[in-house]
Amino acid sequence: MVYCARCGKELSEDMDYCPYCGARQKAISRKEYEVLPDDLILKVKELIRKGNVTKIIVKNERDETLLEMPVTVGLIGTLLAPWVAALGVIAALATKCKIIVEEKE
């Protein structure tokens, strides 16, 4: 499943431009992962280590956004700690989580 980076509408994978807002699509792609709350922090850390991630969005089972985290090159160590604490709270409250990852191609 691919989503427009600007408007968030669902698109087919072969589209170069969003038919809804006209944004170019090949520069950033979105991937979706469903995880249990116990695995949430580990999965987010794994995705950050991957290196080409620009944004991580965590949603609950009702598709409500719980956390939207920009990921930059400098997001390491103490800068990551508040985000991990927030993820811990989300993991304690949620029954199932969806992670949406925006990546540079």
C-alpha cells in the first residue's frame, strides 16, 4: 500500500504523481507495519537504524494517530529518549499498533 506524502490518499505503486494533489511520489514512499504493543519500541528502533526513514507515524487499532515522529540524521541518543518514552506509554495503552514509515527511495 502506498500513500501520497502530501495529502495521505491511497495510491497505486506505479503512480509518479498524486492525482488528488499533484505531488511527486517517487522521492518518498510509505510502508505500513502492524505490530503488537510489546514489539513497538523494538520495531521503531530497528526502522530508525535502517537509515533512510524520514518520518514514523504510530496509529492505534481505530486508525487514530497516536504519535508522529520526524526522523533526522541527528536523532540519536538523548534526542531519541523522549520519543521512546512516549512509545512506551502508547505500548502500555494500545492493544494493536500500526506503524507507518516514510522512507526516501
